[in-house]
Amino acid sequence: MEGLTKALAQELPAGMAAVPLNPCIIDTAMLRSCFGGQAQGYPSAEQWAAAAVPWLLGLGPQDNGRSLTVGETH
């Protein structure tokens, strides 16, 4: 997916961006089925969204083609 997104990024017109994005680890039912009690050490979906939405809104054309992880400096 990362390679496809980076290829797409090269084809986009100015002002648009395609960003391969790693959302991080989020405490979900699926994670708890794998990690057990250790999953509670990660943010809930609600906590993640509260932190991630402002970060995501800060993405722009300058991030085109960059592989990023939510919360990372961009």
C-alpha cells in the first residue's frame, strides 16, 4: 500500500496529496483478542481520535508522498 500511495502521489496535480499513513496502535476489541490485558496500555479509539483529528487536519500538499505515522512531526 505504501508503494502504491507513493506512486499515486507522483501523479497528482499541484495542491493535492496522497499520504501513506500508519494510524498507530489503538485499543480495540481486535487488539484485545491478540494482546490481552496489554491492549489497555494503548489509547482507545475515542482518545486516538481526539489527538489524531487535529493532526490529520494539518496535513497538506507539503506532505505529498511522505510516509507518516499519526502524531509524528510533519
